[in-house]
Amino acid sequence: MIPFTSRRRWLIASAAVFALGARVVGQQDIVVKGDAKAVVPIALSGFTGEVDKTLRFDLEVAGFIVVDAAKARFELVGTNNGQIEATLNDAGKHALFARAYPGGTPRVQAHTLADDVVQAAIPGQKGIARTKIAFKLDVGQRNEKGETVSEVFLADYDGANPFQLTQDNSIVRSPAWQPGHRVLYYSSFRLGRSCIYSHDLSSGARASVAGFNGMNDGAAVSPDGSQIAMILSKSGSPDVWVTQSDGSSPRQLTTTREDEASPCWSPDGRTICFSSRADGATRLYTVDAAGGPMKPLNTGGLRGVTEPDWSPDGTMIAFTKMGGGQNFDIHVLWVKTGETRKIGEGEDPSWAPNSRTLAVVRRKGGTRRLSLLDVPTGGVKDSASFSGSCSQPSWAR
């Protein structure tokens, strides 16, 4: 566990600084090539050590593939002797930019350069190398109640610099960021029953948001940060409710006898998507955030689907398709066309701010680890792994 004093110092520090709170076992670079038309070939030269490794990881996650200069559409040339200095050229050897990156650690400099390359080479795409992910981690111990202890952790998007946010010595669930703020919502059983909390990372203040009788889980913050969708069973069964950001003024949106779960918001804040067993099999539904009937979402006839997450640009909904045993797949629904496609293996999808990359959980050898899935190509790269099983990632936006 991290001492409280260290935890306090981190919480009031800059967003770029993360204290080490979990043992990183290793990072395995895996690229599964998909649609070749969606891959951007780039050549790298002049970079060494940690900078070279970080750049390769960042660019491959963003949809690039590192190739020889003769096959490249772009060439990134530079040095990292004390600070990074880099020039990005196109295939005609025209410089798109030439910049120096003073200050910060080599990793931070490399992440910043990678984001600049993405912005210059792929118009309209956001760089994600400096973003953060929150997730649940089973820490490998049991408390006095015999429960397997899990805590909320934060890390760089690639799994580096993990930090343990909670020290509840209990069960936590469903971390979710408030868009545009350094605030997390999550559920914890620290008081012996599930309650939803808000946690301000700048001040360290934690407040109870929902502690009704029964289930309080699945908090999802609206795009403008003013409301929370959540699953409450205060009326008898797990239904979708909406409250203000502090938990006040609860409004019930669904009234089924079956279980609802995993609410998420459309980017315009008007619609909530969730899973339900209202017709027996688990399917996806939508409901107007202001109230109204729940409507089944066409997912190409797929049943046993759950864990929806709406892309920030509004064009796609990612979800988990449950199979037999421990088999889970990630599918994406294109909202406008209704096309549904399997993207890869995994569960618990969470969109990056670029609406291209998904954080997912993949099961390996009895443990679960975080991976980054590039939707256009199907490329997968494992993030750093930890001494415990990860689940329920939430990408900061």
C-alpha cells in the first residue's frame, strides 16, 4: 500500500506525475495487423533507448507501422541526447515540422512528439499518448471478510506509472472519469455495501454520491459533467437512474423486473445506452435521458451482448459479446449504418478520446490484462502488466 502522505502529495501534484503504486511485470509489444489500407507506414531513425521504444509503441497504437525508409509514407528523424529534437518529413522529403522537446522525462518528451506526429500525419485524429486510464485491479489478497480485495488504480495509457487511488481493502467496481475534469466516480463496498463515490484527484476529497438500499453501481458521467447515469435497485430491481453530479434529484428511467447494467451516454448527452435482460437474453437498449420508453438497439441479431461504450465522436458503440466459458469478443456498431463487426477478442471496452482506439481486457493464463485495440486495423498492443488481474478500464477524456 502507498502511505497516505505519498498519496496526498500525488493527488495535489501535476497531472503529468504519477507515483508508483503497483509492480509492473512487463510490457509485451504485440501488433496484429489488420486492414493494410488503414495502416500508415513510417520510418524512424536517430532515436535510442527508452525514447525509441516509447515512440514505436505510441505510433503503432495510433495506427502506424514502422518500416524501412524506402517503404515509408513519413520519416521521423531525430536525436534524444538530453532532449528530443525531431523532424517529420513526408515521402517527398518535405519537412512537416522540426521541433525540440525540452523539459520533462524522456518518456514525456516521446509521448509529446508522438502526439505531434499523429496530428500532422493523420488530419483530424487526436494524439492519445499523454492520456490516462483508470481501472480496477485485484491486488492478490483477501480481507478479514474473505473477499478478494480490489482497488482503483490510475496509469498512463500504456500502463506505465501506475498509482493506487483507493485503499479501501474491499471490493471496488466501475471507475468512470468526469469528462474534462480530474474527478473519478466508482463503486466501493468499503462500508459493507455498494456505494458510489466521487473522488477529486486534485484535492483528494471523496464524497458519497449514492448509498441507497440495494445496488449502487455503474456510474457514467454525462458529457457536460452535470449528470450521472447509474444502476440502482432501490425500487426493487436493477434499473437505470439519472442524478445530478452530486447524487441529488434521482430520476428512474427504466422499470423492468430484469437486470439493467453498464449505462453510457451519447456524446450529445441526450441518450443513454445500456444492457438489459428485458426479453430474456442480454441485449442493448437506449432510453432518452429526459425520460421515455426504452428501445432495443439493432446489433445485427446478436444476443448476449453487454458493456456498451459510445465513441466520443458519436459514430460507434463498442460492446462485449459473451461466448461460452471465458470467451469474450469486442464488437463495434456503426450508429449511422447499423453495421456491426467483430473487432477482436476481449471485454470491458472503453474508447480513447480519438474515437479510434479501445482499451480492452484480455484473459491470459488465468489473469486479465489491459490491451489497446486499434479499431480500423484490428491491431492489438498489450499495455504494461501488473501483479494482479485488471478489469473495467475507463479512458480519461
